[in-house]
Amino acid sequence: CNVLLSRHGAVMHLESDVGQPEFTPAGLLSLSLVTKPLLGPPHTHIRTPVKAVFYGDVSPEEDPVLYRRCCSELSESFSEQQVAGAKVPLIINTCGWIKGLGLDL
């Protein structure tokens, strides 16, 4: 994120790791605009996102349909902002669950 930030001045961060998010409390999926370097662990840079969707659990396993819907909503929000002129790179933070259902998501 910091490398892209130094090149572009701003970066959008789509948070899809509901268990260990970077900018919001657990249970939320979010889209955040980053304009300053990230230094330190996640709890040191909690911020108000551009858009947040309440998922309500720390694992996508509990309701994969809702999880996908939440991710799609954030993706659409990013696309709308790009069309509106906010041309910034997007970083997607995914969960570390890479087998079975986690891989499908």
C-alpha cells in the first residue's frame, strides 16, 4: 500500500477480511481511501471508510451468500467512484482462508 501511495498519492483499499480488517472493527467489510502512509499495526490506523457494509461475523463461512453480496456492493461503489473521476489504484485485502469454500469465495 505504501509503495502505491508514494506513486499515486492515494489508494483505495477494499477490505474483505472480516476477521482481521486493516481499518475497521471486525465484522465489517469496507472501502477506504488511504492518503497517508500506514505505519504500525492495524489498530493504530482505524479510520472512517468511504463505504462500509455490516457482515456481522468474523468468518465468511457463516453466510457466504451475504458475504459475496457485501463484497459486490463495495466493488460497485469503487467502480462508481472511478467513473466519477477518482482514478486511484485498488488494493483488495482478502481473508487467509484459501481452501474449500474460502477458495471459492
